[in-house]
Amino acid sequence: MNFRNAIGYALLAGGVAVLGLPSGPTPVALMAGLLVLIRLICQFPPRQGAWLGFYFGLSYFSLGFSWLLTSLHQFGDIPFVGSLLMLLLFSAAMALYPALFGALLARLAPRPMLLPLVAPALWVLTEWLRSRLFGGFAWNLVGYGWDRWIEFLQIADLGGVFLLSWLMVLPAAVGAALWLRPSTKREVGIACGAIALLMTLVLAYGDWRITTLADRQEREKPPTIRVAIVQGNIPQQLKWATNQQKSTLDRYLELSRSLSLPVDLVVWPETAMPFFFRSHPDYLAQISQLSREIAAPILTGAPMVDREEENEPWRYYNSMLMLDETGSLEQRYDKYHLVPFGEYIPLRAFVPATFSKFTAGTEDFSSGPGPLPLSWNKGDIGPLICYEAIFPDEVRALADTGVRWLINITNDAWFGDSAKPQHLAMVRLRGIENRLPMVRSANTGISAVFDEIGQELARIAPDQAGAVVVALHQGSGQSFYRSYGDLWLGIWFGLLGIAGILEKKLPPARRYSG
């Protein structure tokens, strides 16, 4: 195969792989796309392998992140052509990670038999880098392709989404190895049998974990709360209009008063209250009155503004507040992992002041102090505002503080529709990884509640206003991944090391060129 044709196939493979994401029709497509990519890379030297990985990534990310066009064009007021160019530029930057995968795979696995050792471990390491470097962007890791099988997801409490990614790439690597070299029926049977056995063991583990966790709840009867999620469904075009503030508040008050009582906690979305409470004490008083009526605190998103000294500039925060009948603003969490260009401009000191973020408001948000719990007498809450829930290591750090509930408030209204199920799948998996319930309230959806197993207990469909109350058990907060997640990095590197040792002990390899 000539290299030009290989580029075409790499682009096609990336497009096919997108169909396996949570918003797509079939997860098998992810595995098929990765299989084709690995097979292509192994036919060429490292430099060309890097380009093949890049083109795969360019296609995969451009289509997988297509919802950014809505953010940039519709809500950022950037012309469509400019928005498309920005999407392609961002996707090209993300494609550098599959390019690194392609370059290293071509060098580290010169013979097909090494692919099952090298390719899955190498792919996971590049995903881990993507979730960390330059602030990280852990969206659409391939492990989320397993989202449709709750039994399969249970293994995330051992190795998180990265272990699920490894399990997605492994069958693709085995398939590519069989494709690259003449194989006997016996070899094909052994390889397929081994994969089938592994998948069976994963499913068996999932069944066992679901059963044992359900038995624990029945036996230990952990504390239960009645939590309400409220979805106001305020259109993004109206959300920040000052003449809509009163009607927005009235909608949330009305929906919350319609709840079936008793309730222990009511959760409103990110920036559900699109104003500064200190400038609207009358609005704060109405929420305090609601809290008094339903005898429960209101957890809501709202912007906040502070400064430590009178001569210092004001600092703006995207915050989560727990409001009760006292009207105090002290129970507060400030978002610390902000969205670049959406909530702040990176390297602001070197950027013209006229260049503003794409979302409402001219001022950049400031970052909060880090993953910190919110104290509550029924068990500390792990607060996650929007984008923060996509970072496995950061949620692990939050879970490690001893929280008993994870609560994600978000506003996905300024994303395209495909982002909503993708974001929901990531949020759900954070709860499974750390064996904590996940409560999610989104402005326009998808709002949902999951238990520590990842079972969906309630949902409010996108683009609808609604409110629902759910009885939710306190999570154990105990998982191997939460305690030893970093151990897996050593395992991935170890697999690459084993492959390197085997390569040195075997006769010199000749690159496959068929």
C-alpha cells in the first residue's frame, strides 16, 4: 500500500471510530477504527507512522468535538468558517497524541506478535498525557466506548477509564497482529479464545461487583438521602440577559416548590442563578424562604466576585453555593479547573485586552483553591462544576478527602447536542471509579442521578424543564482505583519494557509491507 492511500484509510478509520462514542450508534466501531489504524502504522517507518496517527486523530477529534462549532459559532459569535478553522486547529493539536502513538508503535513493535503488548499500553499512556499536559483535555477517551455495558464498566473501580481504554485497544491490536502475518486456524482460534475469555472474566467481575455492592446496601443499610435535581431549561441565548433574571429565579423556585416532600437536598445547575447575590439580596431572601419552606438546603451554581484588599482588582469565580434559611454565602466552592477560552484566556498577560472569552461576560474567571469538599451534616459533598468531572485523577483526589456524594452541576447548553451524552458518560464513570453516587444537574440536560454502581436512578431528558426526587444511598468511597490508581502507570510502562526485552531476544524483524 502506498502512503497516500494509507492516509485516506487513516482518516476514514478515525471517522468510523467516532461512531463508537456514547453519542454514536455502536461501540464496535471504535475497536474497528483502532484495528485499521494499528494495521496501517505497522506497514511504515516511525515518521510515517506519526503522520498516520495524526490523520486518524484529526478525523476522530474533528468529528468527536463537532459540538464545539455550536459553542464557537452560535454562542461565540464567530463566523462559521472561522469556527470551523478553530475546530480543525484544536483537533490538530489533540491529534499530536495519536501521532506520538503512531511514531512509537512503529518503533517499539516491529513485529506483529508484539502488538498486543505494546499498542494498548502505548495508547493508554498517550491518553493519560492528553488528560494532563497543558491543562489537559480528557474528552472522548476510547474507554467510554463501553458505556452501554454497565457490567463492563465495573472494572473501572480497579483501573479507571484508562483500563477500559486498554481493553478497547487490546482486541484491535490482536486483530491487527493476525491481519499482518499469515496465521493458522489454530493461532486465530487461540487468539480469539483468549480475547473471549478475557471479556468473559471482565463481565463476570462486573456481575460480581454489582451483586456484592447491592448486598452491602441491603446488609449495612448505609445512610440514605432524598435528593432533588432541578433542570430549568433556560435557553443559552436568554440565560445572561438581565431582564430574564427574575423569570429565571421564578422558574427554579416554582419547580422546587413542586417537589414531593420531604427532601434533604435540592440541586440546581451551574450558574442557575446568573447574577451576583450580593447585588440582589432580595433574590437571596427568596431562596432562603424556599429553603425554610422545604426544610432543605439549595445547592446552586452562581457567579461570585471577591477581593482580599480594597486596592486589589476584583476576582470573579464560577461557584457552587449551599444556601439555607440563614441566607449565608459562606458554604461555597469555587471552580478551580477552568475551561480555556470559555472561562479564561490562557497567558492573558500576553494577549490583547480586546480579546475576550467566548462565553458571556468580559472578565476572566479566577481559579479556586483546588478539589475541596463541601461540608454537610449528612456526609461531605464532592463538588464538581461542569468540565471538572472529566478529569479522573482530579476526581480521585476529591474522593480521597472522604466525601460521600459527588455532585456535578453543569451548563451544557452552549455545547452541541452530541456533547451531552458524551459528558454524561464521563460523569457517570467518575462515580463508578470511586464507588460514590453521582448527582448531576444540567441547565438544559442531561440531568441524572446514579448510584455507586453506575445504575441510573433518575433522568430529566434534554431540552425539558423538570424536577425529580430520588432516594440515594451513601457510597462506600472505597475502590482499588481510588487508592492505587497511579500504580497502573507502572504496569503500562512495564508492558512496554517486556516487549522491549522480547524484541532484543528475538531474531531481527523485517517490517511487514504487504
